[in-house]
Amino acid sequence: MGYSPFNRENMLTASDALHIAEDKIGDFFKLSSGQWKNHPFSVRTLLDLSQGQIVFDAFALLEKRSPKIDARDCIEKERDHYFICLQDHEILKALKRDRELCLLPLLVYVFTHELVHIVRFCNFLQRFEVTGKEREKEERIVHGTTYKILRRLSMPDLDYVLDSYEGHRICEMSVA
């Protein structure tokens, strides 16, 4: 593959970051643990990604898979499923480039940002398939929401992440 994947310690940190982000998203959007079922997502890291899911200059690719609808069924019970495809190589590269940056707060930011997108898509606040100005507008909204959610979280070095990546909060998105 040629890119640096997360090691075991990084994976444990990613798991912690995801739990923190889910908790903060749940509080902000007032989602019970049962309501998370209405927002189905999975996380993939570099070793789980296909070549087409590997991107550069982004910390995550958000991918959507829609259920196949059988023409004989008039009611579809399955929901769209989202995949947060972490770009380990880009995250690790950022950590090497900026020694002030720490993995846990960076991943909390990345997961919170992606989960805000997922909640917005699942609640029909935004269509997934947008381009250009609509996508830029969505990114501004998600950036602002992510900042609102995380600004009061007491976590070492999180303020540094929020300040450092103010202009770099675009994620890649694709429909599969």
C-alpha cells in the first residue's frame, strides 16, 4: 500500500475519540442511544480501505451506501449506511508536520465533524449529493456546528486543533 496505517495504540485512541464524539453529538442533537440506530455508520481505517477510498489532503472520506430496493417491495425498511473512511496516512502526516498537534483531540474533531454530517443527512437537513456552492455552504454549517459542540469540551490541546484547522475543514464525500 505504501501509506502509513494506524498502529494498535493509534487504533485505541481512535476508539476513544469516537466514543467522545458520539457522546458530544448525542448531547448536542439530543439523541438517545436508541436513536443512533437511525444514523447508521461504520468507521474504516486505511487497512480496510479500497484504493478508491484513499484520498489525499483530507482526514476522512465520508461514503454513503444506499440499500438496494426490490421493485416488488413497496416499503423499504433499510436505511442509507455511512462509512467514515479515516485517512490514517494524512492524519499521521499532519502529526509529524505539526508537533503541537495531538492524535486524540484531532480525531475527536474529525469524528465530530463527520458525525454532524451524518446526522444532518439522516435527518434530511442536507442532501448528500451536492457540489460546488452547496457543498461549501454545508461545510461552513458543519464547521460551525462542530465548533459549537467542541468549544466547551475540556480536553488538552483541543483548542489548538480548533484554531489550527479553521480553514481546513473540508472532507471528501462519495456515493457508492
